[in-house]
Amino acid sequence: MGNVAKLEFGDKRVELPVIVGSEQETGLDISKLRALTGAITLDDGYVNTGSTTSAICFLDGEQGILRYRGYPIEVLAKHCSFVEVSYLLIYGELPNQAQAQDFAHNLRRHTMLHEDMRLFYNGFPRDAHPMAILSSVVGALSTFYQDSLDPHDPEQVAISIYRLMAKLPTIAALAYKKSVGQPFVYPRNELTYCENFLQMMFAVPSELYTLDADMAQALNLLLIVHGDHEQNCSTSTVRMVGSSDANLFASISAGICALWGPLHGGANQACVEMLEAIKASGGDVKAYINKVKDKTSNIRLMGFGHRVYKNYDPRATIIKASCDQLLKKRHINDPIFEIAQELEAAALSDPYFIERKLYPNVDFYSGVIYRAMGLPVSMFTVMFAIGRLPGWIAHWKEMMESPGKKICRPRQIYTGPVERPFLPMKDRK
Ligand code: ACO
């Protein structure tokens, strides 16, 4: 393979530089294509389009590999805390002891919300979806921290990162407390990131709250496996919004909205709802698989299939093992887990799924663990957002620090009417 690709278009011959990444992924650099030929590329859903070079996350969908900054996800999930992994994603290296302590200290010092922010929660309806609350309150951080909005000032960016990482669990837990009508519980800074989140969610002022180490460990693992996934829909949204030099809070708020959709982060909620519906209708897994295969039904097997993984999602393997372990240890007999396992076995032996390379993705089992923790389904996507936050921040920061940064502005092939005469109202049919 040469270091240029040759393209013939009409009477033009163009040489496109070939860009090879550190894992030998290959891209054709078309940045001069329009200038040289007058043509653009068209790629619905960006299936063949690399929007950037990036040093944060590597994934190989065919082989089921996922690495953050070069470290396999399995190794990080086994040995690290979510805070350590967040540091790795955001700053590029695993922290040494002093850096880890400093980072954890900075996150602990920023967990509280401004008291006026709590008033926002009074304005939302009781049944508001927590993802809507999350994106609104994160966007509103930019009104409270106007001292740190310059995306090109490293000190302001550093403080915004601490604030956002520290406050997102508090914002999320308050959204939950609002939905169940319980008093808000303040953060406790002597606890770890995951323990603190669990106590803000489940403690009540009238009782002593006992932390559950198994649940905190399972949460730590879930957050790590959600940490980053290169240029997915929400991360691309964060980069797209940030490319206009929008501040970190505004960019992440947009990413939260993108994550909400059922084809992306909303799939964990949709997956558990699907499992519950199968259980409610008698647990007939085969009948459900047949419905999914029937193209007229427009039903998908939620938690299955992935734009990039055409093999078992490595995150699903980690989560399934953790789910199995947690349910056994706590003697939780969840029929939903059994249905999920039956569904997985039936799909993996069915030619429809085999031919299309459809395997369980990260969302297939995560909901079962969240249920075991006592989280309502509406909070599942919020958990995904807390896990994905360091990845979003890392991509936003990488883009801001890139010397070649440009505003993202795709083009289009226009297919609407050509110029036509204006008709006054009286002449229109
Ligand atoms: N159930 C049934 N059929 C499916 C599924 C599914 N979950 N996923 C894909 N297919 C089929 C499609 O119908 C299509 O079939 P066809 O070739 O006969 O038309 C073929 O597989 C290819 O599907 P596409 O939609 O082209 O694949 P794409 O890469 O665009 O979609 C996606 C990926 C959106 C994740 C899809 O697999 C899906 O909808 N899955 C269910 C939702 C889900 O679990 N999302 C979470 C993704 S992971 C994440 O965001 C963290």
C-alpha cells in the first residue's frame, strides 16, 4: 500500500494522502478534495468517515478490542478505580500516587451544588425524565461559573473539569430524589466517588445509611466500562458543539441530550423495558425473537448490535460476569436476568443474528445490575452519562488543544427544488 491513493474524477486526477494510525487503521485524507475537484464526499451516518485523529481510545470492532490510552479495558476494570481511569482518559497517563490523591481531593472539594441551583429542581415536574434535568442543570453550570468558561485558558479548563466531574453525581442524585419526593441528601466528602453517589441516592435523613461494598464495586466497574468509546454519537456531539468554542458545560450538556436517545445511551432503559415486557407476556423468548426477525414488526432486540462491534462487545463480557457474581452473592433471583440469558443464547444461535454479526452490547446486562442496586429504569441512562463524562471531557480537551482545530461544518448534497417563482397567497392551491 502506497502513501497516496489515486482518484480519477472526470478529467481530474487527484492524489489523496494515506494516513495510518498507531494500530494500522487507514484513512484517506480528503481535506483538499473539494478544492481540487469541486466534489464532496457523501456518507450518511458517517459510517466511513473519520472526523478526527485521536489518541484517547482504540477499538477494533471485528476483534472485540477496547483500550483506553493503550490499556485494555479488562485490565483497567480489574485494577483501577473510576477516578483513576477518568484521570487516564482526561490527562493521558495513569496517575502516580500524588497525582491520584490530588485529583481525588479536587473532585471531593467540588461536590456540592450552589444552593440557588437546588431551586431549579422545584421548577421541574415531578415526573420529568432525569436526562432532561441533567442536561438542563449541566448547561446552567455555565451561569454559576462564569469565571471559568474560556476554553483556551488551561487554568479555567482545569477548574471546570473538577467542577463537572464532582457535581454530575450530585446533580443526578438530586434528580432522583426529586422524582421520589425525598429530601435531597448532601455529598459526604470522606467517601469515594461511587460510595458518595450511592449515599446521595439512597440515604434518608431518618435512618443511618450503611454502604454496600459490593454495590459500590459493581458501580465502579460499570462506570469504567462506559468511560469512553471514541467518536460515538454523544462524543461527536460534544466535539461538534465545542468546535464553535462553546464552553465545557454547554458542550457536555449537548452530549447528554445526544446520549438520551434509545439507539444510543437510552438503549439500557429500552432493554430492561423489553425484558420486562417479555416476562409480563409469559416469558416466551422464541416468540420475541421471531417478532424481531419479522421486518414488518419494526422491533429490534434492544441491547444487541453495534455500529462498530461486529463481535462480542468486550464491555458486555465484563458486565455479564459482574452481574452474575453480584446476583449470586446477594442471592438475588431476578427473572429478568434469566430471560436475558435465554434471549442471548437464542439470538446467538439464530442465523438472522449470526449473518448480521449482531452480539450483545454494553447495554444488554447493565440494566440488570442497576435494577439490583435499586435504581429505577429512568436513571439508567443517567448512569451511562456519569460513566461517559471523562471520555467526553477528554475529547473536548483534545480538540481544544489541537493546533489544527476548526469549527465542524459538514456540507450536503442539496436535493430540494431548484429556483422557482414566488406565488402570492391567492394563487396557491
Ligand atoms: N435487532 C434486530 N435487528 C437488528 C438489530 C437489532 N438490535 N440491530 C441491527 N439489526 C439488523 C438491521 O435490521 C439490519 O438488517 P437488514 O440488513 O436486514 O436491513 C442489519 O442488522 C444492520 O443494521 P443497521 O441498523 O444498519 O446497523 P447500524 O450499525 O446502523 O446500527 C445500532 C447499530 C443502532 C446499535 C443497532 O444495532 C440497534 O438499533 N441496536 C438496538 C439498540 C441498541 O442496543 N443500541 C445500543 C448501542 S450501544 C451504545 O450506544 C452504547
